[in-house]
Amino acid sequence: MARRRGYAAATGRWRLRLAALLLLVALIGGVWGWWHLRHWTPERVLYPVQGIEVGTTEGAIDWAAVKAVGADFAYVDASASAFARDPAFVKNLEDARAAGLKVGAVHLYDPCQPAERQAANFVTVIPRDAKMLPPAVDLDRLADDCPVKVSDAKVESELMTFLNQIETHTGKAVILKLSRRFEARYHVAMAIDRSLWVTGERFEPEYTARPWAMWTANTHLVTDAGEEPLRWVVMPK
């Protein structure tokens, strides 16, 4: 009986030690994964062109430091919906250019607002400049919360009106910055023939039915370039 008690006690201690070891391994793995995410960028050999998207959420940016960490371009948040504008847009655009980066502008599209008003908002902010990168349209918000019901067909038709108007202004085809949920709802990747910009932390996204041209690979990149993490964007070969 004493031998059995001793065996049971030893087995219990062994299980506790094993559980503690597994917990330690999990904690170390979690810390490493967190550190890796905050410092990781995709390999240059696979993604030779890399850059950032920046807006008010990133705060003040040291653009020389952005260039130093390997950014080739910057997409700068410019406007949203029919009236909102990023107050830091002009400064970010000028400072990024001064640091030697190519620059482009982003509009956050709102399916609740008429296309003409959103286009007017965007073109008021964005200069006609052949040196700028193609404009990007951020498609993430769904029409489910609109005060007036907007059908899926109306979302697509209004979006096309908006794209045509800003392309007339800029002279360049837009890039669709397409979120997973927007694509799942409206399936615009196959319906609208424009280059695609997708998002997926560390792992290449597969939610579009055709190849994409840009990928936000890390939205938590910590550098000396800013007080807040950067959104790191890459282009494949």
C-alpha cells in the first residue's frame, strides 16, 4: 500500500512538472510570436517593393526613419466618406516625398453616402499629379448599418460611379483595398476589373478569386519611425 502511495505521489509530481513545462513553453512561444509579429517583414527576394500605409492613427512619423527601415513608398490616408479628411494628409504627403518615397492617396469608401459626394471630397484633397501612385479605395464598411437601406446591387453601381469619377480626375486606374468581409459580402474582386490590395497578418491572404497586387502583411510593425506601429505593405514580384 505504501509503495502504491509513493508511486501515485511521484506520478502526481511528474504530471505537475510536465504541466508547468508545457505552460512555460506556451508562454515562451507566445512571447516569441508577439515579438516576431512586431518586428517581421516579408522577404525582399519575394516582395522586392515594400512600403507603408499611414494616417492619423500612426501619429507623428519620422519619414527619414521610414526610408531607413526599407520603405519604398507610402500610401497616405486622405479622405473618408463624403466629408471627412485626414488633417495630416498634406504634411505626410510632403514629408514622405522629401524623404524620397513614392506616394499615393487612400479614400475610405462609405456605401451609405452618394458616390458623387465622396468623389467630390476625394478630388478636393488630391492634387492632379502624374508622379503620384494610383489612388487606392479602402473597401471595408458594409451597407448593413446605413440609415437608409442600400441594396447590394446599388453598392456596386455607386462604387463604379465613384471609381470612374476619381479615375477621371487622377488619370489612373484605382487600386481596390479590399477587406475580407467586404469581398465575402459583395464579391467585387471578380465584378470590378481593378488591381487588388488585400490584408492578412503574416500569411498571404486567399480570400480573393484572382491574384492581388498589394498585401498589408503586418499592421503591428514596431520601428523607430513612429510612436505607434506601422502598417507594412508589400508588392510581389
